[in-house]
Amino acid sequence: MRNRRAAQAQRRSGLLLLAGLIVPFILFAVTASRIGRWPSLDLRLPIEGLALLALLSLAPLAGGRWPSLLRWIAALLLLPVALVHLADVEGPAVLGRDLDLAADLDHVPSLIGLFAGAASPWQVTLVGIGALLIPLGMIALVAWSLGAIERGLLGLPWTVRLVPLVLLVAALFGTDRLVSRGTIVSLDRQGETVADAWRLAHGDRAGFLARLGPPPETERDLAGLGKRDIYLIFFESYGAVILDDPALSVRALPALAKFQAKLTEAGLTVRSARIASPTYGGGSWLAHGTVDAGTWLANQRLYQLETTTDRPTWPGIMTKAGWQTFDIQPGLKTPLDHAQFWGFDRIVGADDLAYSGPSFGWFGIPDQYALDRSLTLPRDPNRPLFAQIVLVSSHIPFHPVPPVVNDPADVGRFATHPEVAQLVTIPPNWNDLAGPYMESVEYDLTVLADWLPRALGDSGVAIILGDHQPPALIGHSSASHDVPVHILSKDAALVRRLADAGFVDGTVPTGSAGTMANLMDRFLDAAAAMPAGGTDPPIE
């Protein structure tokens, strides 16, 4: 009878031990998604879990238990470790790029604002409650699991209590086929980003300046451009995945064909290529900065460093050459950081556009309105214009997509579209973003096709390029950082000069134009090679 009770007690202890092991195993074994968006589990033995188990086994080996307070402290420390590991492995699935903990933490308030602005009040309330209760519940669950492991080990023979130490020693010398080190790899990778940021903040300026490479050339004779207006237009989340993924290209190719037909009808010539962005799924300013600085700014540290230098910028070069330079950002709701460095004569934000219509998406102002409004901004009639315009209607969550307004007097009011009042109250469906994403791309191509002939007239030039691929949350991603870039004008010879190697006729790019860091030099070098006066159109 005594032996039976002892066996039953050991079985209960064994089950308790197994139950306690479930939570630590999941925390350490989580790995990148294999199918769909959700993370998977690495079924190998996580060495971090074995180390924790071996440490926990020391007290039961001595016939005792760790103090309860230590278990709670351990649980409190394990939670951020697990969160960093989860964010690291899920970064590519959610963003389409690796997590950069040092830089991405700064974006958390913006992401919260994005969700709060797009979600319904009950969703915001529910998520807020969950954000408070789930971490507390996780800490309690981990603390219980650690206690369960200890109690389970105490109820087993000392030879079994010794197993965790034996397994850890074996794992240290074992093969990767049986043992995983995912959490250690995540902490090492993200720890390096934090250390990198710390080095920059504490004096390693020379080393980081070397990463920027040589500055772009400043002295260019741009007389060959004459008095042409030049528009540099960033198309939000306009990535090459719409061409590479059949599920998206089935909508993208007809939209691009329609776009090209409208341009051709207006007498515009367009050539296109693919160009590599320094970012993926977000961080639009890194793309803007890379193009404007002619320097590869792949992370926030390099971006911020660039703005502390006296290196030349594209708008600065154009200002010096006689152009009036505007930076038109309908999504800019606060003063632009480092505005003086970028060198624009005028920065036009959301307030300057004076939009009072219904709010669409995170930034509120529809691109059709912003584009139309850009043509009415006061400008110097004696100077050509270099205008950078940042489109926002195709920004995540891509909902609601504004309707295209055909009546110019109704752009921004939507009196001819009474359905808008209901449309803007519907929250986005975060489980189905691909459809709204493609609808937003189609919308912007449509409004651009209408706006470009009016903006460019007979002599203007436009460069339209994506800022980055769409975030992987749409359910489609790519290993490539390429985005489409289009150069167009009514002057076909000029387009061929500016859009040479890597570009093809039409709106569907097939070749590569290099990286965004090369775009400014390519454009200005081609312009400097043109004969003065030969392509100089009269001021309209």
C-alpha cells in the first residue's frame, strides 16, 4: 500500500513537473512563422530553458525550495526577455524586416496612435485593458510554472532531480539538431543594436561618419534643365511586391496599364525601373532622407547623424541653383525635425493645407486633396519649383480609402459622395489588409494620372517612387527592398536622358536603377550633361 501511494505521489509530481515546463518551453521555443502570420515553435530543446531548469533543480537537489520572492523576481525578468525574443522572431513576419530594438522602441507611441486613430472606441478600450492585464497574468503564470517545476522535482527521486544538470551539460556540447539557442541569438542581435546606439551617443562619431561614406558632389551646372518645375513624389508603401506576388499583380498590372494609358493620352512619356529602399514596411523618413541626402540611411542612428553634418542635400543643391524648394507633407502634424538641415525654402504640413473634410486613415487628408492643394500654394513666379510631395492615402491600415472625386469643386468636401459619412466610421479589418492596400494603390494611381498633366504642363518633370514595400501584415512579403520608380515628362528626349540605364518604357519596371542613395546623383549628373539652352523651355 505504501509503495502504491509513493508511486501515485511520484506520478502526480511528474505531471506537475510537465505542466510547469509548458510555459518556459513556449517562451524560449517560439520561432519565426513558418505558415501564415503567427509564430511557430522550435521543437528542439531550448538551451535557455534547460539552463533555467538546471538552476531551479539546485534547491530540490538539496531538499528545499527557492524563496517565493525569487520566483516572482525571476518571472518579472523573464517576461521582457520573452517579449524581446518574440518581437525579434516576429519582426520579419509583421514588418518584413528585422527588428531594430534601439530604434523601433521610439516608434511605439506612434504605433499606439495609429491603432487608436483607426480602431473603434470599444477596441481601444479592450486592448488597453488587455495591455494591463495580460503582462500581469503572464508574470503570475510564469511564477506559478517555476513553483510547479520545483514542487514536481521535490516529489521525484534525487536521480531524476539531477537530470536537468546532466541535460544542460550535454546540451552545451550537443548538436544544433537537438538543441536550439533562439533566445540567446535574439538577445545578442538586439543587444547589438542597443550597444550601437550607445556608442553613437557616447562619442564614436568618427566611426559612424565613416559609415555614411563620401558626401555627394555639390557643384553641378544645371543650366540644361532650364526653368523646369520638378516634382519628387513619394508614394507610400508602393512596393515591388505588387508586381512580384501573383495575388497582388492581378490587380496591380491593370491599374498600371490604366495609369500609363492616361499619361499617354495627356502626351506624357514615362520610363520606369526598380530601386532599392533602405527600409521595409515602415520608416518612410529613412527613404526620404536617403534620397534627399544621396546617402544610404538604413537606420535611425545614421539618419540622425546625417542631420548633424553639413553634407549637401538635394533640396539644398536645387535652392542654390535657383529653384524654389517646397516639402509638402500632408501627414506632418508637428514641426519637421532637423528642417534646417534638409534645406527646403518652405515646409508645408497638414495645418498649412487647411483640410476640413472627413478624416481618412491615420493621416486624415486624402491625397487627391493634397495634390490639388499643392498647385495653389503661393510661389515665386520668377523661379522654377522643386517640390517634394509625400503621399499618405496608401499608409497602413489602408482604410478607409477615399473615393475619387470628379468635381474639382468637391475635392475635400465629398458632397457628391454621401457614402463617405458612413465609410469613415467603419474600423479596418486587420485580418484582411491586402484588399484595402491594393485599393489604396489604385486610388493613388488614379488621382496621380489626373493631377500630373495639370502639374507638369509642357515642361515639368516628375519622379514618382515608392518609399518602401508594404508591411508584411498585408499577408504578402518579399525578400526584396525594391520599389517602383517612374520618371515622366512631355519631353520624351529629356525622359530618356534622366531615366537611362535600368529604366524601361512604360509603367511596369523590370530593370534595376540601383539604390535610392544613387537617385540624386543619377538625376543631377544627367541634367549636368545636357547642353544649356537646348532643352530650356519658356517659363509658362
